[in-house]
Amino acid sequence: MVYGQPGFLQALGPREVLIGARLLDVDPLAAVLAAPALVGTLAIDLKNRRRLRINGRAVPAAGGLRLSVAQAYGNCPKYIQSREPQEAAPAPTKPQVSESSELLPEQRRMIDTADTFFIASASTAGDADASHRGGNPGFVSSLSPQRVQWPDYEGNTMLMTLGNLTVNPAAGLLFIDWKVGSTLHLTGTAVIDWSADTAAGFPGAERTVELQVAKVVQIDHPDGALVSSAPQYSRFNPPVAPAAPGGP
């Protein structure tokens, strides 16, 4: 996640964007983006429910990154929870990073109560894409310490994420604790369940997706963390089916 004050993104022309912010040194992508790399980005204005996907090649630049645009397309505002950015309290310590191969109980609770996450995918050629997923709290669930499942709601019918995952199941998920700014990064292998019978258990779902978790990275106390007000839920969010007795 890269963020800043309004204006930190600048369109230098129809095919070039300047990103005037850097990742934390402890961010899992920091080392990758220290050199030229294919990237998928999602510019999202949560307050006004606007989003734009911009994919291409990024190179390091003074204060951030310079992105050469290969694809740019807007998405509808469905399932975006409106949030008002707030000033974060100073971090009490340096960023703390924890890594594991499976989800801890508190990380599972973070996922099970989330109303938003972001998903990264790539084609077989390595062309990357980033997208948003949203719904009412409980729409995504941790089935076990190494399994995360969510419904795939009606979208823009471009199927960029699903198309990538069909040919290249490697995926990354990003969850944000909007109260304190902690981030949870998951990588693993995604499997799409096209079964109508499975989707029928999730109101509004056209299919479901499950991630088999391979690695978990949590970053706490990031300096200048992105925090926000309580969300205003999207009117498009389908209801969430009750959890099975006993929980996951």
C-alpha cells in the first residue's frame, strides 16, 4: 500500500504517472520495487468511491516511482465502503514485522470481520493487476489457518482477476486495519470454484474463490499509518450468510 496527501499521484501525460511516495522499507514489495518491475496498481478514492486500475512498468524515481502505463481502466463504485481519512497518531515504536506460514487467531479475526481487501494477480507473462474486493463484514472468512474464502460478486464483467487466476493461480491479498493502520499481507495459491451449488450458499455470489495461504506478513506501527473513520457501507453489498454453528 502506497498513500499520501492529495496530489502525491501526478499524471505526467497519457502514458506516464509519477507516484510521489515510497513503500516502507519493511514492506514485502520494497526490495522488488527498488528495481524496474512490472506492476499492477489500483488508485482508489475511498471517500468518493472512485477507483482506477493502472498497470505497466515501474522504475524508481526521486521520492517514489515512475509508472509507464500499459493498461488503464476505471471500475464501477460497487462494494466500496466510503471512508474519511484521518490523521494517525505518532507511531510508538518502529514498524514491527512478523512472518509465518499460517494465520494466527487474531489475524483470522481481522479477516473474518473485514469489509474490504485487495487482491493481486498476474498473467503467465508476469503482467500484474491489482483489484478491490468489498462487502459487509463477514463476506470473507478464514476457513482454517491456511485457507481464506470469499464470494465473487457481480462486477464489471472484465474478469481480469479471474482470468489471471485461471492461468496463473499465484495471488496476494492485502487486509488493512483501518483503526490503527496495521497491514496483513497474504501470498499463496488461489482456486476458483465455478460451482453454482457452492455459490448458492453466499447471497449475491456468482462463484467463490479460495486462497491456500503460503506466507503471512503483518506490519504493525507503520509511521504515518493510513487510518480512517468508521465506514459507510455500500448499498450494493449483498447480505452475508450466517456463519455455521461453531464457526470455521
